[in-house]
Amino acid sequence: MRSMEEELFPSTPGKVKIERAHTINRQLHRSFASTSTMFLWALFLIALTASYLSFRSFVDSSSRYLNASWGGMQWEKQIRESAAASRPGGMSVLVTGAAGFVGTHVSLALRRRGDGVVGLDNFNNYYDPSLKKARQAMLQSHGVFVVEGDINDTRLLDRLFALVPVTHVMHLAAQAGVRYAIENPASYVHSNIAGLVTLLEVCKSADPQPAVVWASSSSVYGLNEKVPFSELDRTDRPASLYAATKKAGEEITHTYNHIYGLSTTALRFFTVYGPWGRPDMAYFSFTRNILQGKPITVYRGKDRVDLARDFTYIDDIVKGCVASLDTAEKSTGSGGRKRGPAQYRIYNLGNTSPVTVPALVNILERHLKVKAKKKVVEMPGNGDVPFTHANISFAQAELGYKPTTNLEIGLKKFVKWYLSYYGYKPRSGSLAA
């Protein structure tokens, strides 16, 4: 078989007599030619590889563009119409997690009073997406357009900010739930940390920068035993990964506030409940199981102490969110450059009246007219805390926040919605102990 050098230097027809004196010159020539050819082959392969990668990048980019669930003239028109305020001096608010529980109610409240609202939600399957789609349909009927997309999609966020003059961001998108973090910890980092940073990066580069109000959590108080929980208490002992990501969010927003002049307000929600709520919450799953005749699991803390929560009705939370938007000062940066100190706030939004879980079950039994089948067990080490209790003095003084709905009234409204939405007819049943 011929060598590579022989292939590159084919013999001419016939015999050629080579003088002995020219042997060294021929060898040098063949060596040089071989090296040069190898170099040319290497350049060719590099160019071919670069072309292939460029082509793949083009195809992938084109595919992502063609398969994207957003874009186009009609889409842009819907964005602009949804973001337009109908009242003088109205805000233009981007609400992330708009098809979520709190996001839906806040979006409706803002729209009803004449503010412009554009929603963003990825409609993930952490719980039944059909409930989120139903919320989206309700928002659509009130003139609120919800974009389907992820807060980690920088290109989408850039497009939204380019289309409309966003004055405020109500950031409610997050991976919720304390116990689910044990099953899928990466989802919490993706949404609650990476997603927050992606959003803040776009906000700090916007011109003008929007004011940012976002949902932290009462979970940041973690293993704190001093009650009621105050914004001045330490929050460096989280009991769950969810709590840790929310605490990290508070530190991250402070950094962007300090470096870029973003006006930021963190709201620590305390066990929000009500119509259109989250199916993973205890009051929701209790209601479902009681109606279906299934047992419910009631957890107890150490020494058989009943768990207690500062249950806060959705309408009260909405008032706190809207008040935070109304009192948010303008960011002091422009195009990523800070011009001066910017507002940074943290508020508790709770009801200030903790109720034990057994008391919650008793209220549900009365409204459902069905006796619950209870299974009482000790609370597992899954990140839950035994109690929450909010000190809301700062929110009262600075936001005018004043919760007005107790658990009895709030659960009555929730049960009425639940029976209507899922098509249940109230069942009769014994409430005897």
C-alpha cells in the first residue's frame, strides 16, 4: 500500500534516474512538502469544523425562534394593549408568576383600578396546570395578557422591556413548597435564585429601571423561636432549602440595590390561602380529601404540640402587595449605572393571629358539613417549622397594611369557591366526635 507521501507525490510514467548528489535535496523537498500539506489539511479541517458549528448554531437558533411560544405582530399588540394603563398616572406592571395563586389576584386588583399589567408564567406542572390555565383565562377576560415563558429566558425579558415602558415589576414567580425541595432541589435553585438573578440583570440594564417588589417568605425565619417574628430578627438559620433560597433572594436583591440603584421591596408572606389557591397547601388538600372520604394527615410537633400557622387571606395579601407598589420609590440607576442610594425594604405580610391545624380542620368540617378522617402523626424532619406568627408593625406604619379577614370567614369563602369550581354538591355527614 502506498504511503501518504507517495500519494501526495505520484510517480511520473517511466523510470527517472536520480543522481546521488541530489538525494539529500529530494529528501528535504519531500519532508517540506509533507509538512506543508499536513498544515493545509489541518486548516481545512478547522474551517470545516467551524462551518459545521456555525451552521448548527444557526439551525438551533432558527429552531428555537420558530418553536417559541411568543413573538409576532399580534403577540406584540397584545402586550402593548395589556400594559397600557387606563387611569391617569397608572403604572405599567410586569407580574411574574401571573397565573399563580397570588399573581392572579394581584394582577386582577391592579387591572381593575386602571393599571397596565403584563403577566409572565411558565405553567409548570408542580401542581395541576389546568388550574393555572383557568386563572389565565380569567385574567384574559379582564384584559390581562399572560405570556407563556420562563424568567430565565433573557431574550424574552429583553423583548418585553423593549416593547413596553415597565415602571414596576411584581415578581411572584418561584418554586414554592417546603417539602418538594427534598424531591427536586434543582428546581428551587433554577427558579428562586437563577431566575431572580436573570430578572434583576434585565431590570438593572433597563432605562429607566423599574421598581421591584417581590415575594420572599415567612420561611426565612427558620428556627427562630422568638415570637412574633419581626423583620429585625435574625434569619440565618433556615430549616429548608426553600427557606434558604428565599433568604438568598433577599441578599441578592440587596446587592443589586447597592450596586445598581434598583428600588427593591421584599414581602415575607405568611401562609396565604383563599379562592383559586394552591392545591399543595394543607387547607386545599384537606378539603379535597374530606369531600372524597379520604383520611387527612395532621402533623404534630415535639411533645405532641399542635402546629400553628399565621393564616393570611388572599385579599389582605393583595392589599399589601398593591400598597408596596404604590409606595415604591423610583430606582436611581439607568442602563446599569447607579446615580444614588435607592430604596430597600422588607415587610411581613401576615394576619397576626396564629391558628392551630386541628382548629383549621374543625372549621373546614363545619363548612363542608362532613367529618374528617384524621390521622395524627409526628411532624417529619422535612423542613417544616412548628409555628409562624407575624409582627406587622412596619407594614402597618409604612404601607397602611391592616388585615381584616379571619380564618373562619376566609375558609368559608374558599369552600364556596372550591365547591363551585370542582362541581361538588355539599354533602351531609355526621359532625359528631
